[in-house]
Amino acid sequence: QVQLVESGGASVQSGESLRLSCTASEFTLGHYSVAWFRQTGGNEREAVACIKGDGKGNRYADEAQGPFTLYRDNNKNTVYLQMHSVKPNDTAVYSCATGWLVFPEGVKFPIQYYEYDLWGQGTQVTVPS
């Protein structure tokens, strides 16, 4: 089954680092653009970062610029979100997504959640106050 699987979520203390993984199953993620979003409660999904299919372009949400790093390892069919110095307001369910049918070429890498059509199930990150 074609899917994205997130992992790496955990409960960590403020100031610690955490790395989230987004791994493709049953397809090669290599040339697809991938984005990370996060959501808390009933709020709308919030963009975190996205990476172009060839890995040569990244976009970060303002609050993610600096503390987060997005990169990909195509040999492992995985895109990583490295979170540095996490804070309580980073607490959320983090999900990755790709344009499986809508932009498979990987040239487009939008930051809007409604552009993406294949989503993982999410992984919980908790940073207690």
C-alpha cells in the first residue's frame, strides 16, 4: 500500500532535540516534494517546512526557521525534520505529506496544506511546560 509513515515523536523536555522521520512505503520518495505540518487540538494544520523533490530547495515557516532543519536521505527513502531546542509550543501532532498525484515531478513544493494529497498518520511531539 502506498503510504507515508512518520516516526520519532516523543515527550521531551524544553531545550532538547528531536528528529522526526517520514518514510515512504511502496514507492520511491526520491523525486517527490515533501512537507511537514503540525496540528494541535481542533486547530488548522500549520506549516512547518517543505523540501523540493531534488532536495535543492527548502521553505520554512517563520517560527521553524532556525530551530528546525529539513533534509532528505533518498537512500533510506526518508525525509527528516530535525528539531533543535524544542519549546512547549512545539507540542503537536506532526504529519508529513507529498503531492503523490497532484505534483509528482517534485518541482513544486508549496507550504499550504491543501496542496498535498498523500498524508501520513502523524506522530505526537510533546514538550511539557
